[in-house]
Amino acid sequence: MGVIDQLSEYVAAASGRNLPPEVAAKAKHHILDTIGAMVSGSKLKPGRLAIKYARTQRGKREAAVIGSNLMLPAITAALVNGILAHADETDDTHWRSRTHPGCAIIPAALAIGERENKDGRTLINAVVAGYDVGCRLTLALGVRQTGWHSTHSIGGTFGAVAAASVLAGLDAQEIRWALSYAAQQASGVRSWVADSEHIEKAFDFGGMPARNGVTAAVLVQCGFTGMADAFEGEKNFLAAYSPSPEPQKLLEGLGSRYEIMQTSIKRFPVGAPIQAAAEALELMQQKHNLRPESVAKLTVRLTRDGAETVNNRLMPDINLQYIMAVMVLDGGLSFDAAHDYRRMKEKKVREMMARIELIGDESLFQPSAPRPAVVEVTTPGGESLREHVASSRGTPENPMSDEEVEKKALDLMAPVLGDARSRELMDKIRALESAATVRDLAGLLRKA
């Protein structure tokens, strides 16, 4: 059997698969975490613009647009909700594939699950299959071989189509065609790094791939046929996007190594390379009662690529110097502070940012702990304080508990949905395996 045969049969069998309990539990964490990102994202600029776009659209009332009273075709709802899911940096990350899988896969799964009136267990299984396919796809391309192509939108597209195909009830042959239609849509260039407002980035990482995946599944559901092997056939997708693709990586550990288990949930609403640094500073504040006047100089050491990603960026939630500065000034980090463009220009903040040095130090990197941080503080009296976080809370090496995931989600959702509705939503996700219909979730996510 070829790669496409084994992969499509794996996805086709997903709805009836008995997942290990820890995998199902992790999937529920990521569903809740991504919903939290969508709900909070509905109030940020990318989310507000996405909902504004949604109000210009018409069509069959198939799926809810989160944070609004709109019901739209599943394809459009997936697009809008995907943008909400990556309206900021609260969504999950997968280190090995360098992707944000949840912001594409889960909006696609929710939209098609609501359209098809699927049950909660099928939703969980579809999401797990989506992570398995989407994350492996970029590994098959070779993360370092894709040049300026955006691994986020490409992996998200294939993850979304896998999840959508499970919920659409496609068989193995139909999934081959759906993957081919995903290949025709998968695109993106890394010019999003110059986006100063996280708007195009939200479209590239979340909205576009979620839409692509649902589009491919719905086309095949309507009878579209296509090329049967997008990965090893004539002029195939992998060869087009990588000079040295490895198709077999799509199958490595399939059914035993679940990529959702290798995906991180962020504790702080900031870019992934800042997570360990923020945790190290928080620990230092707790141990030493650190005050702004105690900081003459603050040095952060990250791996080289992490430092390049977050060095003095225009967006506050991925600007390490700004995040460290407001944490020192405020004694912690709030969601509002992490997204406050105005505060980035305040004199007090700029003065604190000037005391912060970021160093790219490749000697910190360990395969078992790829995103570490060392934070060093020098006090006005010359005392040196140091904190090293190898694996921040929420990484596969240091996972968050049920209570921690729910606390984060409640903090994100309650300001938008209210405490009571947010807690009801969390109760339903906690018992998602027994939910008769995905529509029960969607009803709680619409604007009251």
C-alpha cells in the first residue's frame, strides 16, 4: 500500500477509533483552549474585522460565527472562526512541525460538525486525526526545506481537511480526493512576518486553512472527484513545495504516536518563544518580591530562532522586551496588557524596555526541551538573580492540569460570555464524549 492509501484509510477509520483515554483527554483540552482563543479573539481587531466580513455574507444557516448572532455556511464560518482563533497568540503550538494546529483544525471541525449534526465523540476523534495529518504533513515536507512557504497555512489546510473529512463521513477514496483538493488550495508565503496588527497572520494561520479544509470536504461530499494521490503521484504536492520531501513521515507512528500529545498549550497570551521567559520572570517575582526599582538590568537568553522571532516586534504579544517590561511594572501579565499597543509607547514602559537585553544563545537548545529561557536580573546594588525554565508549563514535557487549562479558558471567555455561560460550556466539553450533538456547544458560543 502507498502512503496515500494508508493515510486515507487511517482518516476514514477515525470516527470509530477507540482513542487512549489520555489522548481523548488531551483533545478536549485543545478544543477548550481553542474555543477560549476564539471567544477572546472575537473582541480583538482581527476578530472584529472577521465578524464584520461575516455580516456581509449570506447563505445556508449551517454553523455559528462565534461571538456573534450569525449563522452561515460552514465554509464561511470556518474562515471567520479560524481568524478569531489566531486573532492573538493564545492558541496552541506544535514545535516539531512549527505550526499552530488548533486555530485551523478546530474551527473547521466545529463548523462541519455543526453542519452535519455530529456527536461529541466523533468531534474528538476528528480533531485528533486532524493533528495527526496536519503536523505530519509539514514534517514530510521538511520544516527547514520549505523556504518562504508558510508551514502554518499548509499544515493547517491538511489538518483541517482531515478533521472535516471525518465529520463529513467521507470514505477512503473520497478522502484521497479531498486531500488533493486541499493540495490545490494549500498556499502562503512568510511575508506575514511584516504584519504589524496580527490581521493577515490570523487569516494565514487560522482562517484560510480552516476554510480550505472545509471547502475540500464539502466539494467531495457533493460528488467532486480528482487526482487520487497528491503526495507521490505525478507532479505531486510534496515535490512542488520541497526539494527533498519524505512522504513516509506521513505514516511514522501513525496510530501510536498522536501529534496532539506533542502539542503545547500556552499558559500566557503571548508568542510561544516568550512562554518560558515569562514563567521564569514570574518565578523570580514570587521568590524575590521583585519590584520595578529592583531591576537595573534584565537579560533574557533564548535559542537563536526564538530570539529572532520575538525581538522588538511591532505587535505587543510577540515583543519580548515589551512583555518583560509590563510584567516587571505590573507584577504580572494580564490579557489586556499583552495586547495594548498604546502602552508600548508610554514613557515608563519604554524606559523599562531599555533595561532589557535579549540574547540568542544556541547552547540552550535541547531536543527534549526546545524552547527554554534563562532570565537574569541585576539589581541597582549589583546583586545577580537568575532563573532557568527548560520547559514552560503547558509543553508536552510539562503539561497543564485540567484545572489549569480550565482556569485559562475561563479567564479568556468570562469577559465575553459571562461566568455562568463559560462554566456551562466547560462542563459540556469535560463530558464531550457523551454529547449527542456538537450543536450544543455552538449554541453557547453565539452572542446572547
